[in-house]
Amino acid sequence: VGEQALLKCSFRSSSPITESLLVDWTYRPLTGGQMETVFHYRSVPHPTTAGRFKDRIFWVGNVANGDASIAIQSPVLSDNGTFICSVKNPPDV
């Protein structure tokens, strides 16, 4: 709580990394409920513009190195939950 939290995500692809590469981070609260997209990357980072993580999630990855990590600024206990990183690099999924 209070310190930046790093959410690591690494990937490998049998296809070359291109502009078509997509990264989606989703979140489900510990208490359950709907999954929500909290971060999207396609060529450039697209942090969420609404919800509990607005203005608090930052891209720290480097897709050229197989890294799709993000960081959460000023986390609070209620941020606890399941974070899922999904990487698609067409035609490799």
C-alpha cells in the first residue's frame, strides 16, 4: 500500500513483433464481479480513462524485449484482485 506496484508480464512470440501486437490488461476485484480492462497497448500505451485505476497505471514494458509490464501508482488495499495480461502478436496468439 502506498508504494508503486509493478505487475510483470513477459511473453515470447514465434512471429516478429509488429505494429499489430496487442496487449490487454484486465482486472477483477477480489470480491468478484465484472472484469474490467485497465490498460491497452497497440503501438503506443493507452491507459484507462475511467474507473478506479484512472491516472494510476503506467506502461513500463518494452515489447521488443518481450516485456508487457505495467505499474500501479499509489495502490490501496481495495485494488487487491486478479490482474490478467493478454498478448497477441498476429498471426501468433
